[in-house]
Amino acid sequence: MWESILTTGWKQVLFSAIVAYVIWALAEKWMAFARSRKNRRTFGEADMMRVMERCRELFPIETVAFRGDQFQRGTRVRIVTTQENVIEGELVGMNRVHMICIRTQNQIIAHQLDKIQQMKKI
């Protein structure tokens, strides 16, 4: 075994060093990519928390009265608008201008209470 190590030429040593460097560089790039995806996900969750806190400030009224029914903040609701759009999500609150805020799976919607035909708890 020592004979094979001692008989290796400088070209083989150089080639081995280049291959080792390429493998190390690819591994570093892969780990950096994985870290950036993890950080981006954390940033999105933190950003959503800031947006939700801002929505709670803009829509401070926790109880919404609609056609005799009471809905509390955090209640899952299904809303049908006058344009017959269906919105399903979590009620965030209401403001003094009679607008309500609903958090769906992928967006946050503010809608006028006067333009809602139907609101039900899910």
C-alpha cells in the first residue's frame, strides 16, 4: 500500500485535490441553499405575525353582530358577499367604519359589512 502512495505522480495528486475541492464546494453550496430556505420560511412566519398584529390594531372590535348572530374574533366563518363571492376564514375583527377583516389560508381580506349577504360559523 505504501508503494502505491509513494509512486503517485504530481498529476494524480493535483487531480485528487481538484476533485476534493469540487466536492467540498458543491456540499457548501447545498448547505447554504438549505439554510437560506429555512431562513426564508422563518421570515415569512414572522412577517405574517407582524401583519396579523397590524390587522388586530386596525380592526380592534372583537365582537361582530350580523343579523342577530354574534361572531367573536378567531371564529371560523363562511361569508357570501353581494357579488356572490364566498370567503372562508378566521374572523380577525371589525373597525368603526363597519369593515371586517378575515384571514383565509393565503390572504387577508377586508370587506364592508353592508355588502355581506350571509355569514355563518363553520
